[in-house]
Amino acid sequence: MLVCLHISVPAAPVNVSVTQLRAHSAMVTWNVPQGDTVIGYAISQQRQDGLMQRSIREVNTSSRWCVLWDLDEDTHYSVQVQSVGPHGDSPPSRAVHFRTLERTDHYPAGPAMEGLGMTPQLETGELLIITTVLLLWAAVIALFCRQYDIIKDNDSNGTKEKAKRPLVRATSSYYNLHRASSSISIIRV
């Protein structure tokens, strides 16, 4: 008996586009056809002059975007995306061509920060949180140092008192002995 199992790989991603172009980064987004079981993605990036090719493979993700970093400014690239399924990879998507900006080019208007979708207010909030945490740590360290100095001073004062006590006792014993001999000599006279 011959059993034939039909194992399918997912379809290629659709609507692949490159957004948020910068001099050294770009964001790639895509969609997945309905009904396919996808456990990750493979992104292939290549310079048009053929000098560099990079592959990025992410599994256990449902993400539909990827930021490409360390790109050369004013350079032409192409990118393709593949869906990774439990039984294999899809065929690559159609190639999307783009050019990174020059450093002197103005970035497109929009609220997103360098490829991460962060607003300027969020960045300011993060800086405020970091500054607050650093100030709190500085206060904790200063308090610790102050307490350490107090403990050290108390310990050194206790050591000084212990060192003085035998000297004081010896002095007072000597004084009492001298006084006793003085009084004895007064009695003798």
C-alpha cells in the first residue's frame, strides 16, 4: 500500500515594501497569505553592485517587519522575503529595489524614529527615566558612603577610647600612687 502525504510549504509573502529609509537603515514590511502556517521569516538583502549579501532568519516569530541596519549611504539594494514553515521555506517574494539616503538628504517627514517606530516623546520619556534612575543610584551610593563613614568613625572612636583607657588607668594609678607616697612623706615629716 502506498501512502502519499502532501506536505506543503507556505506561499511567498506579498506586499513586500521598504519604508522609513535612512542613510544607514531601512524597514522591510510584508503580509502573509491567509491559511499558511508560518513560524518565521528569512530576509535576503543584497547590494545592486553584488559586493555584499546578507541573510536574516527569524523563527518563532509572528512579526511582519524587519529593520535592516548597517547599510551604506546612497547605495542601491534589493530585498526578498521568504516565509518559514514547519515543513520548509516558501519561494522568495518578488525583489524590491531601494536606495538608501545620503547623509545630507532630508529624512521623510513622520513621527517614527530611526526604523523603530518610536515617537520623539517616547525617546524623551526614556531619557527622563534613565536620568531619574541614575540620580536615585547616585543618592543610594552617597547614602551608603555616608553611613560607611559614620560606622568607620564610630569604630575608630571606639578603638581610640580602648587605646586611651589603659593609658588613663596607668596615669590615674601613677597619680594615686604618687599622691599616696606624697601623703606618706607628709606623715613622716
